[in-house]
Amino acid sequence: MLKLGFSSYSLNKISASFVPNNIGSKKVLKKIGMHYVSTTERAFDKKELLLI
């Protein structure tokens, strides 16, 4: 899916977010090639954002 986004749709960036204590989601995002960029606070919780 990531390759499709970059090659077929000419995307510059694809981002994802997850709740920091959801280790499984973090592992999946790292496995598909994404890397940690920053943590941002939202009104009700904190989300970690990973960008590729």
C-alpha cells in the first residue's frame, strides 16, 4: 500500500497515528517501514505520530 501511494498517487508523505501504550500498533508501523517523528497532544489523549 505504501509503494502504491508513492508511485501511483505521487504522495510525498504518508502518516499514521497510534495511542502510545498500544505496542502492537507501533510494531506493525515500524515493520512496514514507518519511523517515529513526533508526539502530539490532542484534546483527550496523546498520540504518537510516525511518518515515512
